[in-house]
Amino acid sequence: MSEHQFHADHAHFLMSEERRKVLPPEKVLSDLDLQEKDKVADLGCGNGFFTIPIAKQTTEMVTAVDAQQAMLDQLRVNVEAENLSNVRYLLSRLEKIEQPDESVNKVLAAFVLHEVDDLDQTLSEIKRILKPGGKTLLLDWKAKETESGPPLHIRIPESDLMKKVEEIGFDSKEVSVSENHYGVLAELPADE
């Protein structure tokens, strides 16, 4: 486990009402423009703060990826409590995702990119699993001092993330998230 990885012992905060007020899942996810037939991967899914709302919006399989089995176990309990059957659980680091090429329409990576050991490789994996014309929503902490969140020295400045996704072939734009969080919506060009 990375020294900066969010620990499963604190997972209860991820589903808290306080977090829902700051990051209302349905509002945050609206930038992905989820459709009923979208196949979605939720990278760094944790215990399902975004996975569950995604699974309620699509009839297709949602691949929930996390590097911690404890998070996936908590997610499974939460998914079962919602009577959802369209979630696939995948224990994996984000630098090498066991998912076929061009297999999903949408990817969410929420508040996890600052935890990966190799950001460039992770972004390449996102590109690899996305279908042409697919979208990814990358959410993370603004590179400024805040009361909560990861240490400042591991946060990724928004301009750096936008530059990296554009360098590997995405079209990107920033999206408004909250006072302490930013979003980058990146789209792969459709095949000509």
C-alpha cells in the first residue's frame, strides 16, 4: 500500500452526509453525462460513494476498481444493501488495470490520482480501456492548504493534470467541483 493511500479504517467518512453536502454525487457525476447503456469504470472506488450512483444510472456493468480488498468488501456490502447487481469488483492497482482495451465508455477517477505511484502510466491505462469518443472525469484536491485531504506535497496541480491528459491525446476542460476540489473532463476523439 502506498504511504499516501487513504486507509480503509477511515472509510466511514467517504459515505458521510458531510461529504455528500460538499460533493453531491449526482451533481458531480453530471459532467460525465452518464447514459443508460454506458459501461463505466470507477477507479479508486473505495466503498462506493460514486459507484452506487453510477450503477443506478446505467443498466450495464460498472467495474469498481480499488487497490484495497477491505474497500471492495465494504463496497460489496453497500451494493447489496441497494439491491444492485451490475457492479463488478476488481482488486487492482491503477497502473495496470485488468480490463480489456476499449471496453468502457466512461471512466471516473475520483480523489485517487495523487495516490498512484506512476501518474503517466495510470493515465495511459485510462486511455487504453476507454472506447474512442469515451470520457473520463478526473477529480482531485486543489493544490492548496485545506483542513482535510492529502498532504499538499502530493497533490497534483490542475494545470499539470490537464497538460498530461492533453499530451496523450485527450481533449480536456476543467469543470467546477467545490472550493477545495477540481475536475478535469477529458474526452478521447472518436475514430474517424
